[in-house]
Amino acid sequence: MTSQSLKSRRSSTVPDPYAAPHIYYGDHHDRNHFRARTFSAEANSHPGRNGTKASGFPTRRISHDEISIEPRRFLIQVEPTLKTLLSREDTDENYQITIDDKGPKVLSLGTLASNAHNKFDVRGTYMLSNLLQELTLAQDFGRKTIVLDEARLNENPVNRLSRLITHSFWDGLTRRIDGSNIAKVGRDPKDWTDDPRPRIYVPKGAPEQHEYYTRIAKENPEIRLDVQWLADNPSDEAYVRDLNEKPGLLAIAMEEYINEKGVKDMRGLPFVVPGGRFNELYGWDSYMESLGLLINNRVDLVKPMVTHFCFCIKHYGKILNANRSYYLCRSQPPFLTDMALRVYERIKHEPGALEFLREAILAAIKEYNTVWMAAPRLDEETGLSRYRPGGLGVPPETEATHFTHLIEPYAKKNNMTFQEFVRAYNYQEVSEPELDEYFRHDRAVRESGHDTSYRLESVAANLAVVDINALLYKYEVDIGRCIRNHFDDKLVVPKEFCGGDMKPGQVETSASWERRARKRRAAVDKYLWDEEAGMYFDYNTVKKERTGYESATTFWPMWSGLATPRQANLLIQKALPKFEVFGGLVSGTENSRGETSLDRPNRQWDYPFGWAPQQILAWVGFQRYGFDAEAQRIAYRWLSMVTKAFVDFNGVVVEKYNVTRPIDPHKVEAEYGNQGSEFKGVPREGFGWVNASYIYGLTLLSAHQIRALGALTTWDQFEQAMTDLGL
């Protein structure tokens, strides 16, 4: 057999060593993996006396020491190998192999070429943790024996993490809401009532969904699905409060299709959730995720999320914090126009693309006018907007006991038990203005997406913050350009997208939106920009002064194009050094946060923590103004930190990081813990916006930087090496 024919045979029988788990360990695993023969023939067909070669050395069986140009592959018994691996290496017994474990960091595996007779040592935390992950995946697919490529264990970590995000994590975070899973997703883990059950609220404008879910409830009585119509004014504060007695899921967009029986049916459009424990559509998480999804060519997931947001604005009046009944009064940072435009660029040659963009822009116009530029969020004096959602009583998504320390003094004051007071307060049977003020700001913090931070605590609802006004400037610019470039400078607003003083048939033109953008820029310059500091600060509309709190949101005007070139230059010169640390940008400065203690604990959106959205928006903003080197440097710092934690801690990818800690940045002890770190054996989802930041960040780096990243080279080491080489 020629070498070429052997090569052809191998390529036709051996699967891609980097294939997705469902392919690599799927139904064809056994037949696809080439299994070497074990020969009894001896290497020399003319041995000397007593079974020795003429040279006098004992003869050797060919199978014991084969020389092959093929990559090494192992023949592994899954269960016993997994048991041995965990007993030797997982010394802290958390079903992960990390640098914290004190095992020998070596395990011998039998090679496929010798039918597992010859052994090869797998060494080090990274390869052993990858082995644990692969064995766990093989177990998921019911495999007893597997052939495992060594390339899957010592894979370049940048390639491995990118591959996992692209082919596994996104799928692990994808959800639909329909009859196939309503029993699970319709039941709210935050339902503290006496009779928790799956429940869905359907808006009056979607009768086909009410009919669909009613049928599902009748066909499946055992799930006890409660299907309810939503009121005509679903944002009414008293109505939303009353719904807390029967909390439920809010319907989002669905599509018709022909099912396997050939009958027309309905199914939910897909969307991507922030982390593995979530089942709801979230606001700004979805936008951040879309940036990575589009690079991975997952328009099939991003486009329906835009459709979901349009559905929410049409029927609920806003893009919701998430589609649960207790969020009906609350939104999140708005990114719809940018998200829709990015999708449109991918689908603009497809039928219906322009109509898709039209609906998204109309939805954004309604949201802009009825949510952000209307009471209570609009500050009339400055013309700037605030996070200031409505609501009555204690926020229901947290168990009432979450606020025990706060509420108990008021209960004692009114001679009530804790539970009695909470109900009386929620239904305004007792008046406590101080509590009203506290929860007004608490709801505003949650709407901001920055829950929580000392930047916002006890003052959030009064702040014209940098972030929301930078985002609304982007809305104004995007809407104006879309109307001019795509709709002949004339966009007619239909009834379903009217709000406030708008009338059906009203015509929107680019000029009016350009005026809005100019007006906002002037207001931001007047109230939020500090020339001496070279930074933007939030403005307290009650005290009528800038707060002076140093936050990474100061870079958001660069993302949106709100900053002038001179302001952008000052931000790079004066602000960037305050926020740049080992792992990228820190959310706020230590000086602004102040001292922490048992009585004043750390907040997760403050120093020393860093978040993917702050990194991404800064990278894009820096590039917009030509600061490409700074964008690369900050991106490299973030990706290097994420990669190192991924290598040292069993493939972990988490919600947020302590960006000042080089060794274990994922270990965050603040408030809600860290989503994404609690898994057994193998990470299955990562965390949505960190996944996206990794995929997006790699597009900013040079090939040389990506190679250095794979070698776990820190930015400081990389920069020093470049200096030494005179580059």
C-alpha cells in the first residue's frame, strides 16, 4: 500500500480530533476510530538462537514500540479511568482538577497503537483537567470505551476555548419557550407563593399564543399550566404588584411551522440566556452575546432575539429586564438599534431584510419616546435620562427576607411581624417614605444592569448617568441614519408602535433625530463632562451636581460616538490610566469605591472587579477614535486573564473577574457569587457575555499576539519581549 493510499484510508476513517462532542463521541464513535492491528510477527524474520536477533538483543513485538507518523491516540476505559483520575488528582473533591489540587499531576494512559499495552504519561493540570472534561463528555454519550486523541488534551488553550464557545457553549445557552418545555421554564424559581406552578401571561395582541398555550394546558393537565391574559396596560404599578401573587412568564415571539405529523403548529423562536441556570430572555446580556454570535455566524440566534425585543416593545412597552411578570415596569440598558443594524448587514440581500430593519427601528422609536424620554425617567430640566423604573413595595424577585435587616425596624415600629409588615407596605396600608426612597433607588440600580455599586447605591434614580445618555445618543444617530439611508428619509409610524403624543401615520425624518442627537450632546457636555478631569461623570438631578464617582462607563461616549475627538484624547490620556489593571479595565477606581469592611462590603460592579460589557464597549470606542493600540492592549489583558483561568481551573469561564488578581481572578467573593464556576467535570455553557468578549476580542489581536496568548504570556511579558526585540 502506498503512503498516499494509507493517508487516504486514515483520513476517511479517523474523525476530526477537534470535532464537537456530539460528533466525536456520537453514534459513530466506534466505527470511525481506526483501530491498529496487533501483530504477533516479530521485527526480524530471521532471529538468532534462543529467540534473539543476530545482534544478540531480544526480539521485540512490533505492537509494543511502534513508530508512527500519526498523532498519538489513547484507548481508554471510561469508568475506571475516570475513577482513578478523580481519586488521584481531585484532592479537594469538587469534581474539577485545578492548580489548587495537590495530586501527583500525572496519569498513564494506554496508546491505541499498542491496544493499550504501552503507556504514555499525561502530565500537568491543563492536560489532566482536559482529560476529566473529555471523560465526562464521553460518559454523557454512554461510552464505555473511547479512542481519545492526544491533540484534544494538549490543544492550544486559545483554540480550545474558542472551539468550545463556538460549538458547545452557545448551544448550551440556547433556549426556546413553547409547549415542549413550558412545564420547566414556566415555573419560576423565585415564586415564593404557596402554590408555585408553571404560568404564562399572554398579551391581548397575541391571541394565537393564548389559543396555543390553552391547548397545551388541556393536552397536558399533569403540568398544571396556568394560561392568563395580560391586562391592556401591563405597566400599571398596582397591577404589576398584584401579579406578584401569581408570578409567571411573559410570552415572547413564536413562529408557525409544520410539525413532524404534517400539521401546522407553533414553536418559540430561539434566544441565548446569560448563564446555564437561566431560562428567560434578558436585555443587555442579549446584545453583548450577539457580538460574539455574529462572529461565529450564528445569525440564526441573533435575528430572533431582535424579533423578541420588538415583540416586547410592541406588547409590553419596553425591552424588559427579563420576561417575567415582576419585570413589567423595568427595562435595561438599550442597544436595539446597533443590534438590529448588525443583523441587517448580514441579511440585507435576503427577502424581508428591509422589513426586519423597519420593525426594529419603529420599535426603538417607541421605546425611546415612551420609556427613556418620558416620565419618570426623563429629567425635564436637563433633558437627560435616568434609570428610574416604577414599582410598588419590595422587589419581588428577591425573597422578602433578603431585606430583613432593612425592614425589621419598620415592622417593630408598626407593631407587626415581618411578613405582616411586608404585605401592608406592598399594598400601601402603611406609609414609610424612607423605605419608598430606598426601593426607588434599588429598582433603578437593577434597571441599570449594574447591580450593585456604590456609584448608584441610594442615589441611582436621581442620576442622569453617563451610560444611558451615551446609549440614547447612539439611538438618535442610528435612527436618523436609517431613516435617511434605508427609508428615503420618510418613515411612517403605524399604530402598534405609537406611544405618548405620537399618532398613527406620523412621519419620522432624519432631521428631527439629528436635532435630538445635537441637543443631547450639548446637554452631556454641560452636565456630565469634566474638562479638568478629562472624564464624564454622572449628574445628580436633585443635588444639581456631578457625583465625581470614577466609573468605566466614562468610556461609553466613545463607543456611541458622543465624545468629540478632543474629549476622546483626554479620556485616553487622563481616564484610561485610572482603570487599566492586570486583567483589563476595572469597573471603578479604588479611590471612588472607598474603604470596605464587614459593615460596608464590596459591591460586584466596583473595584476590583471587571466585566465583559465594560471591556467590549471600551475596545469598540477606542477603535472608533483611532486608538487601536490601546484597544489591543486592553483586549489582550482581558483575554490573557480569561485564558489563564481557563487553563488553571478546569476550563472555567465566569460572569465576572477580579481583574487585579493574576492567579485566580474567577474567585469573586461579592454579593451573588460568580455564575459559571459551579460545574461538575466539564463546563457546558461558560457565561454569555464573557464568551462573546473572548470571540470578539480575538478579532482585535494580531496573529503574533494570539500565539503569545496561547503560550499564556501576560501583556507585560509580551510588551517587554517586543521592546527587547526592538519592535
